[in-house]
Amino acid sequence: MSKATDKKKVIDWLNKGRARELTAVMTYMAQHYELEDAGYGKLAKAAKEVGIQEMKHAEDFAERVLFLGGSPTTRPDAKIARGMSIPEMLKADIALERQAAAMYNTAAQDCAKAGDYVTQELFIRILAEEEGHIDLFANIRDHLDQLGDAYLVTLMGEEAG
């Protein structure tokens, strides 16, 4: 990176990403608890696994902020919705992931312009993982759309270890 303004812009992008990841962590863990309580153990497990991946993303962003001399944000960027139906959860989750993917794509481009290719690679890696989350949630939604309540029954039961 060449200028202090470029460095600040990169740190700002990292903190925006971290805030988004913190929102995702809290969202998916809240869903995990609600789904587990409602008997949808298999779907709860998927929410928990994605939440843990999001925790790792938040940590990766924080470590890079610290390396660049900044202070990592500790606040999510949105309120956490609770008490949604499963179709509403899936719609919200897909939207959350798509927003993150769009943000990380723009951030990666800006990091390249700033000459910070390490941070660009971080955004690209996490972007690819977010696209995997979109695919997961979209597949579940599509199955639910095609099979209805019969599919929900397959998501019930004990959380697999």
C-alpha cells in the first residue's frame, strides 16, 4: 500500500466485513438454538456449522485489521431477527450472504487498487466461502419449495454429532 488513505480504506473494508460476519454469527447461532428447540436438529446443525465458519471469517478480518494497525470493530452491522418461520429464515439468510458476497467483491477490487493484495486475497477466499453458504441455503429453500412440509420432516431429529 502506498498511502495512509489507502490503508485506512482497507481497514474500513475489513471492519465492514467483520461487522457483517458478526451479524451472521449471531443470526445463525440464534437460528441454531431456535431450530434445535423446535426439533429441527439437522437444520440446526447446518446453521451452527455456518455460524462457526462465520466466526472464523470475523476472526480473520480482525487479525488483518490488527496487522494493519487498526482496531477491529466489535459490533454487528444489523439487528438479529428472531422467531421467523423456516422459509423466512432461509430468505433472510440468502439475502445476508448475497449482501456479504457483493460487499467482499467490491472490497477485493478496492484492496487491489490500494495495492494490498494480501487483503484482496482474504476477501476473495471469504467471498468463495460465502457463495458456498448461498448455495447451501438456496438448496434447502428449493427443496422446501418443491417438497413442502414433507421436506421439513426430513430436517427433524437429533443433531448429528
